Amino acid sequence: MIHIPDIANATPIQIIFFVLSVITLATAFLTIYSKNPMHSAIYLVICFTSITGHYLLLNAQFLAIVNFIVYTGAIMILIVFTIMLMNLNKENEMHKPRVTRLGAIVLFCLMSLILIAIFINSKPIVGEYVITGEDYQSIKILGKVLLNEYMVPFEFASILLLVAMIGAVLLSKKENNEK
């Protein structure tokens, strides 16, 4: 049995969470479904910004700022530049059949219903909460953890972003067949 939360008695934090969740899901869907690549990029920026709001609700200010700067700022700039460099034209673009779009809509709705059912039926963790005394919100401690324990994955991620950027530039480069 699915328990639907009572919106009338919701706290302001819960209302903000519900609004941010609707914005996140709607813009994620519009990012995928939009025909115009620039509109998709704008919807993705709005989606990343609403996820930043979720981090703020979780009292993770550092993650919110990093998410906003890195994803909403840097990554979206790269995506917009890539779209502009590729010079996507409507005449050259292949259109997806309606069956593919319908399948995407059905899959999106099913996944949304499953995630909502999981969220509604989830129960809080009962047990002892172990406090280590370390403040992982501190940039100093987070930097030590990131650059000591997670140095190799951090470097792999930077190399992956560099290769993706180089690949986007090479894909957008026009071939010169005249000799």
C-alpha cells in the first residue's frame, strides 16, 4: 500500500523539496525530449541548478557550490561550445521515429513511478549513528581525503574530461576535401 504524504501539513522544507523534485524531473525529461540542442542545454542547466538546491537542503553547502560551479558552469559551457562547434542544422539532422520517442516517454514514466514508490515506501534508518568527530563539510578535510585516498580516481576523471573535450573538438572539425 502506497502512503501519500499529506501536503497540507507539510513543512516549508518539505514543500521546497517537492518543488525542487518536480523541477528536476521535468527539466531532466525536457533535456532528453527537446528537439533543439540549445534548449536541451538550457534545461540541463536548470536541472543541475535544482540539484544544487537539493544539496543545500541536505546541509551540504560545499557540495552545492562545487556542483554549481563545476556542472552548471564549466561542464555546461563545454556542452554549449560543443553544440555550437558542431553546427547542428535541422536539414542534416536525422529525426527519430515516433516509436523511439514513445518508448522514451514510457520508460521515463515507469522509472519515475518506481522511484516515487521507493521514496514513499522508504523507512528511516533506525540504529545508532556513529559520530567520528570529523567535519567533512570542511574544505581542508575534504581536500585531504580527495587528494590522499581518492587521488587516482580524481586524476582519471580529469583525464577523461580532457579526452572528451579533445574528442568534441576533433568531431566538430570540418574536413577539407579540396586539394
